[in-house]
Amino acid sequence: TTNLIINVEYSDEDLKPDLATLATTPSDFKEGVSGSAIQVTFDAYPTVWQSGLEAIINIEDENGNAILNEPMDVNYHKPGAYTYYWEPEDLAAGNYNVYIGLKYTVIDTDTETGTDTETVYEREKNGYDLAFSIKAPNAPPVFAEPKTYENDLGVVNRGENITIPYQVSDPDGDSLDINLYSNLLEHGLNLIKDAGNSGRIEWTANVSGAHSIYLTATDPSKNSATVMFNITEIEDLNLFTISLEANSTEAGQAYGSGIYNPGEYVIAEAVPGASYKFISWTENGEVVSTDPVYTFKAAEDRQLVANFEEKAVFNYYLDNNEVIITGFADEDLQDIIVPNEIAGYPVTGINNMAFYSRGIKSVNFPNTLINIGQFAFGSNALTEVTIPNGVTTIGVHGFSNNQLSKVVFPNSVTTIAEYAFANNQDLAEVVIPNGDTALGEGVFSGYSQDLIIYGVPGSSTNDYATENSITFRDINEYGGDIPAKYSITVAEVIGGTATVTTNPAALAEEGATVTINIDGIQSGKQFKAITVTDADSNNVVITQVTAGKKYTFTMSAKPVTVSVELQDASIVVPEKYTLTLNGVGTDAAGAGEYAENDTVTINAGNRSGYTFKGWTSTDVDFANANAQITTFIMPAKNVTVTATWETFSGGGSSGGSSSGSAVNATTQYSVITNSEAAHQGNGQITLSSQQAKAGETVYITIEPDPGYENHVPTVLDQNGNPLTVTQNSDGTYSFQMPAGGVNIDTEYTKIDYFDDVDENAWYDEAAWFCAAHGLMAGTGERRFDGNLDTTRAMLVAVLYRLSQSEETAENIFPDVEEDKWYTEAITWAAKNNIVSGYGNGNFGPEDILTREQMIAILHQYSKFMGYDVSKKDDLGAYHDADYISDWAIAQMQWAVANGLITGVGNNLVSPQTGANRAQFAVIMQRYYTDFVERNTD
């Protein structure tokens, strides 16, 4: 039923109702449906004296032809709503108009005559009250492809790609809503719509069983058409196992493991834990995605690992398996907690400039801390600081320009460098309990006028207070707690001899980190065990730093004893191989059994009437195959060598014939070298002659490689007896040639330049290399001081020496003083565009050299020398690559590509931190071997 609602109002004077707006438009009559009613509703308000109000419903088509002229069944005389129902038969489509006729008849009766007079009032027709339309029946959509409702796709093989095209149209030209219905939508079934109501269905078969796919097109009138596709069965059911796991359960979780059908989408999701971040998905060690949500189709069994790593709060590098923090890794923090360990290694140092001027308000140090570097916490907002026991050194300006009011130093502190606590204007109390603590110049300058220093009378602390007019008081007068110290005793080594030391050496406070070093283990012995026990014979927990060499423990509140035990070193008896000598003469030597890589010396001996010609063998290569006494390296097999000879040839005349009589000639004997060190490439031996007559003087010149020194050579005759060797004033050696071949041997010793560089330190080789090649010198008293910063002047001076240039130039930098050790180097570098200084015209020779500055200067020097600098690499592997200055990006790419820098750990390149001497030495060694030697003939 469609409602046509008409509201009518009229007055006493005339019948002109104001008709309301049509509330429901009659439309969309179904084809073939009869009896659908049109409902006309209106409100009438006759006066009380009006009766017999008639209403006529008039409906005409658009041509004015009457379709309906029907009065209401009842005349109404009360106000109210009146409704008329009409049920037309097969009303044709078209436009129609409605007019409501109203008529009222008044009968007046003459009281005198009794005659009735009838007056009719009618509503005047001045147009229509309403218009409406009847639409023609709406046709449903029609599929052109496929043309049948039900379509059988038959048997489909697993993994088969299915494409079903479709084409549908609407007779009325309406837009269509096309949708797909199937349980396969959860298994990768896709509807792809093209323009013009066409498209395709795509699917990779991955689920067994019978399935149906329904494609439906619907017009705006909800008329629809549907086609269906049937899949009878999917053959070859193969399910794939997808296993996902995190590299650490603490670091995060991996979601999405399960059994999947072929072609089914796998959504692998990696969710990091608190304080961790996602890095990558790996499979068999290879990175397959760096997206935490990794989507792929199941095509085989796969096992993936979600890799997480702890969010780096600090940048750092490792020094001898100990962490040195260089600054913040990401955002600056006002309140920081320095952990005891990072990546499993103890935190022992805060590097120079690490947290300089970062707005830090509080810091909590670890018990493992030993050194606090220069300017490490300078120019911050610290109001208090607790220095843990175990810290030994506080560098220049380490805590200057803060807001400290009190500092209590532990007994472990032995050095407080210059201006370490300068310009803490509220500083009123300092406690230094160690009488051996050394104080630098101005360490507490800029202090409060009421400053009191508590210390040991007669100590350097006492002297400092007196010299600077600061109130000094005996440490015993201090009212606060001073930690007690407990003794550390090193017991006699069991099972052999070794040097065992501790740091601190004899006393330590409770909670202090004590380091044990084991060196000089007796030859033939090796480390077995170490224990630390307290006064109650309880074992103290020990942490291994370097196996058999370095350990740490936390000091208890009792005396402790350190015990080290050695055992016999394992003896491995190498397999022996047989050497057979063929064709040798009398006094021959060398045949026997040897191990692989042994240096074997062979002597062909002498044969009367023959001259030695040479050695032959298919098993080995000789040092000198023509020498009567020579050497070779024993392989892992039996060896046969053969000596070859030729007879003396003679001359004379007797009857024109010749005979084989020997020629009277003086025999020359072979001189060979047999230096194992020479095979190792540690030097070069030059002889005045490879052959000499008996009694002749043979001269030996030895040139050790950089970093090595040679010993006096050993000269043995053919019987193995030593000959007298003379060392000459020009540095050469000489001996008198005997009547037989000789063998010369020498040894080279690697020079130990520095006492403070442990042989296991990560930069030990680099420090030695730079000293050997004259690139770097020590800081004095056989010290290298790897943790000290490198300055800009140091690098330029090294490059000046490398260039071997004697060129001088005008000094263009106002801050480079004349006649300084670096002046010529800096002016030379500026002239050749190797350095250009800062934007303010200064060079900053004493400024700390940052890693990116170092690389930029090395790059410019390489261009100056004509080296190939074209190779570059991506910096994406380094998390802090965004911190590289724009002017240094290309140079850093060059350095990474050529292996000059490999980061400082945790995928950090640390471009703007200072390069200490240890880091500088490593980079210069790489640069020298990869560029200087490669480009030097």
C-alpha cells in the first residue's frame, strides 16, 4: 500500500482548503500486482452549523482524462482526519493529478411560509492539489558471462590458479552492486572488479573438499541476479608448517605459527617487549624482512626467527671486553641510570665528552665503573652525585659547571684531574678519605666561600686546601659514614708459578668491583682454576672476563683470599712422516722423521770426482734447489728427495786424444740461509756471496721489518758446528768460509713498545703497528694511553710524515701558533686542501678529533695522494647514520666500503664522538695497509 496524505482546511466564508505537502509519493507499483491501494487522507474543520460536507476525490491523467471521480461514502460535519482508499486495477505508468472537490449545501426554511431554500457552496477548482507518478516495472540485472546459473568447474588440483571472468548488465541502466559469497574468501578467494560491470574471480586452490562460489549483482531497487560455480574436489592435499619464534623470550613474541594450506596467506607478527625493538625476520641466518608484520603465501615448511635487540640508551665501544660509554644513543635524558652491563660486558668507563652539556639532573652509576672521562658530565644540572667504590679516576672537567653541594669520594679514587669539580658554586662539603688521592689544579675552583674539605692530614688533599685557602678538617672529624675497607690476600699459586695481581691491590670496600689479572704462567703449565673465599671460607662469586687471564668479583664485608691453580699443559705428539734421501754422498744429513710444517735441513754431502748439481723432488719446494745444504717445509706425507751430480771435466793433449782427468780448480762452497723468521716475513738477509772459497770472508746484512729487531746470526758448517761471527761497525756481520757448505740462521724479536697495552687488548696489534711504522709515538715512559683523545693536530701531523713532504706554506689560521710541533703539518695540509678549518677561520689544533672529522681528513689526503676513492657503501646498517653531518656522508660511505671503520658495536658508527688513541691506531693501521702500502711501489 502506498499512502497519499492530504490535509484540508477551510473557513466559513469559502471552501478553499490549504493542502499539505505529499507525505509519500506513490511509485514503483509491481508489475502484475493488482489491488494496490492509493490512500488519500485529509483534515476537515467544518463549523458547528455546517453539516453534510461532501468530499469528492478527482484523479486525472496528464492529458486531463478522468480516471476517478468518487465521493466519500459519508458526509462529515466534525473536525477530524478523513481517509479515502482506492484500489485501481492495472494503473498504467504515467503522471497523474489529484483534485479534492468539497461541497456544502445550506437549507434555509422560511418561518412564515415554511418554504425551504437550498444554497450550495462548492470549492472552486483553480488547479490540482497533488501530482504523482507511476513507474513502469523495474527489470533485474542480466549476466552475459556466464550465461547459466550453475557452472561446474570440476576437479581442481592443489596449487592450480583459477580465473573466472564475468560480465553483467542492467536493462534499466542502473549501477550494480556486485558481491562474492563463499567460504573460500577466508582462503585467498579474490573478486577483481573492472569498469563496466565486468571483472574476474581469482583463486589459488588450497583447500580440499566440495565448495560453491556465488556471484550476485543487485540494482538499487533490490532486483538481483546470481550465478554459481561448483568445485567438486581439490586433489593433492599438502599442508605446510610455519614455525615462528623470537630470538629471546624476554625480548619479544612472534605470532602466526601454525599449519597452512598452499597459497594461504601467513601473517607473521613480531611484538617487541618492553625496552626492546624489532630488528628483522631471519631464516637460516638470512634476513627475509625488516617489517614487524611480514605477510607471505605458504608454499613450503618455514622456520623464521623474529630478532629483537634492547633499545640502545647509550652509545659505547668495547675495550678489552669492557664497555666504555660514549653518550646517548637516541634521545637525551635528564635522569639516567647507567647499567652494570651492556651486551653482557661490564660498564667500566664513561668516555670523554660523553654527556657534556646535556641537561642531566641526576645520574646513578654502576658498581663496575672505574673511569670517568674528561668533560664527561660537565655543564649539566646535577645537584648531587654518588661516586661508587671502584672508580679510580675522574677526568679533567669531569663534573665542572654543575650545581653540586656535596661530594663524598670513595677510597678507590686515586686521581681527581684538573678542574674536575670546578664552578660548582654551591659546593660546601668534600670528603676524600684516601690519603694517596692526587688532586689536579683548580679541581674545586669556583666553590662556595664556606667550602670544607675533609681528608687525611699531611696528604695532597691537605696541601691543596691550604694552597687555595680552603678550610681543611681531619677525616676523623667527618660526621658521615665512610665505608670500611677489607683486605685482599693473594695465596701462593698451586701447581706452578704465575703472577697474580688484584685491582684494588690490597684493600677494598664492600661492594667494590675487584679485578684479578693472571700473567706470566710458567712454561709447560696452563690455568686450571681460580677461587675467592672470604674469612668464613665461603666462596665468592667470580665473573670471567678473559678465560685464564682476567676475572672480577664483588668485595664482601670480610677479608678475602684469591687462589689460583695451574696444571700441566696438554702435550700433543704430532704425527711423523719419513724423509728419504737418494743419491747423496759421504757426510750427508737430513734423512729421518718429521712432523708437518717442520723446517727440514738437508745436506747432500760430498762425492769424490763429482760436483753437486742440485736437488730434485716431486713432493716439496726447496729454499734453494741448487745449494748443497738447503731447506724445505715438511708436508703431511712421506717425502723423497734426490741429489744430482756431475763429474769433473779435465783437459790436456796426448796424441790428439782427450781423457777424463780432473781439472785443478779451487772448490767453491754454498752459502745458504735457513731462517724460520725469514719464512714468516719479519726481515731480510742479504749475503755478499752465495758461494765462496775456503778462507774467504762472507758478509751478512740483516734488515728486520718495522717493529722487529734481529739477533746476531748463527753460522753452522756442514757438520753443524758453529763458526765465529763478527759484528762490524757498519751493522753488518761476517765470518770466514770453511772448506764446505755453511748454513746461516737468525731470529727476529717483535719489539714491545708499550707497558700499558695488554697483549689481549683489542687495539694491541694496531698500537704496535703504528709505533713500528712511525705513525704514532707513546705519551712517555713507555705508555700508549689508548683511552686519551686524539686531537685534530695529531692526525694532520701523522699524514704530513706519511707524505714525506718537505713543503712549507704560509700559516692561515690565527689559532695555530708558530713553531709548534704541528705548525708545519697544518700549514702544509691547508695549502693542499686536505684541511680547511672551521667556518670562523680557526683550525682548532687541540680540539678533540671526532670520528667523522678523521674520516673526512683521511679522504681528502687520499685524493691528494691520487689514491682511488671511488668505492662507497650504504650506511643503512648503522642505526645512528642520521647523525652524520651532511658534509661527511660521502666520506663515511667511502670509509665503510673500504673497511676503515666497522662501527663501535650495536650497529653504531658514532660519527660525532671523539676518537681516542686506541680507535685512531686501529683506523690508521687499516688505512696504511689498505691505501698507503697498496699505492706504494
